[in-house]
Amino acid sequence: MTYKGNKGDARLPSKGFSPALPGVVVQRHQLSYPEPVTLKKGESVEIIQRESEWSGWIWCVGSKGIGGWVPENYIKRAGKEGIALCDYNAVELSVCLGERLDLHLEESGWYWTSRETGEKGWVPGDSVKLLGNVRIRFFRPRRDRDSALEIAKALPEWFTKNGIETMNLDFRFQSGFIACIHSKPIGFITFYVSEGIGIIAWMGVLKPYHRSGTGTRLVNILVQELAKAGISEVRVSTLGDSVEYNPYERTRSFYRKMRFQDFKRTLQDNPECPEQLILRLDLAKHG
């Protein structure tokens, strides 16, 4: 577990999916802004404070006077002004239930998609379900280490460079499970046992598969295997609540929904994890 501490630094947009991932619309979406903002790399923008239900988006007004929501990762901010780090188009797609889409990019809860006609636009992640059956198998360090590291690198909000370097060493001595679609790894979980307690060491799921149940399945399979081996308790460490940082708020919520309970908090002299929170799952009560 590591915390992306320096949130003031702009970073380049997320890498796209190659090839595109197939998806189906599970919730109708109607475009909100018929005149979307478009930006060119290097273009100056005015940043206006507006409330949004989506974390990671800011309202920007471009040089043409048109405003719209832009991923904050795409803007290098300087107070109420900013510079576009890349070309950007805020156009949305209006989509109907059951419609098939190709997903090219995920950014802060939205997908950049295209339909068979070639028309492209943004669609909320809640409106789309990825297609494909997830298969979970044992994690084999020599075979799966590089794939798991690539998944972690695609999650910079959760894993820093130092964290990934530590992960690379840890994988050699840990067991776990990896989730795949058509043999492509999309998620992993690793663990070790210390003094009769199962410890979740590392876990990551590619963003397009967040809220798909993949993470829940990985944890449940791990818990089942540990219970079969006579392990009565599982623990996981994460960033504590005293640090306001949305990605790890989601991490804590995920484990608490799986009936992990807060066990111990420790303040640390570590900028990547100022407060460590250990959550605990009693397997005797888990059933």
C-alpha cells in the first residue's frame, strides 16, 4: 500500500486500451452539454470553481469562451488559470440500454468510447459494463510478476514508484491469485502468513474493471483458501482516514463493505503513508 502524496503535480492523461475493450450500455445516458469545450495542447484556460459529483474533473473555460468539464490530470494548474497538457474534446455520447460500445480510455470514472458508426464521445462508467468472463487462477510469481506490475503502474493514484519497486521484490516471496479475461490479466492479489495471520500484501484491479466485482472475487477466493488452511484472521494495511485522498477513501470503503473492521491506527513519519490503518477480518464470523 502506498499513497500518491504529491497531488499538486500535473500528470499526463491515462494510457488508452489497446486493443479497445468491448462494453455494453447498462444505463441510458443523455449528453449534458450540446456545445462541448475543446482544447489544444498548450492552450490557456480559466479554471472556475464548480461542484461536481465526479472526482477528478474541473470546470475550464477555453480561449473560445466555451466552458466544460475537463479531467484535472489534463491541466497544469496555476491558481485560477491553467495550461492544457494535451488535446481534449468534452463531447459526450447519448447511449441507449443494450448498445454495444468500444472503450478506448478510462479517466476519472468516465470512458472515451466509440460506436460502430465511428462516432466517439465520453460516457459515464456507471452506464457501461465490460464484456468478457473473468477467470481467477493462482498467482505464479515468475510468470505473472510482470503483468501484475503493469497493472500497478496503470494505477498511479494508488501506487508510487517506490511502492512498485517494493512490490517487485515482494512478489518473489508471496502467493496469491490473478484475474484474467481471455488470458489477459486484469487484477491480482498477493498475501503471506505471519504468526498464523493472513496478511493481504498487494492488490490491484485495472480501472475499467473497478466496480465489476473482480476485486471482491479476488478477496473472497483468498479468504476461502486461508480458511481451508486453518487461518482464522486476515489483515490488510491501507492509508488512514486522517489523510483526505479519494482513491484510498474508496479502498477503505471496499474493505469495510467486505466486513473488514478497523483494528489499529499508527501515525508514521512517512510522506507516502502518514497514517497507517490496519483492517481485520475474523474468518470465524465471516462464514
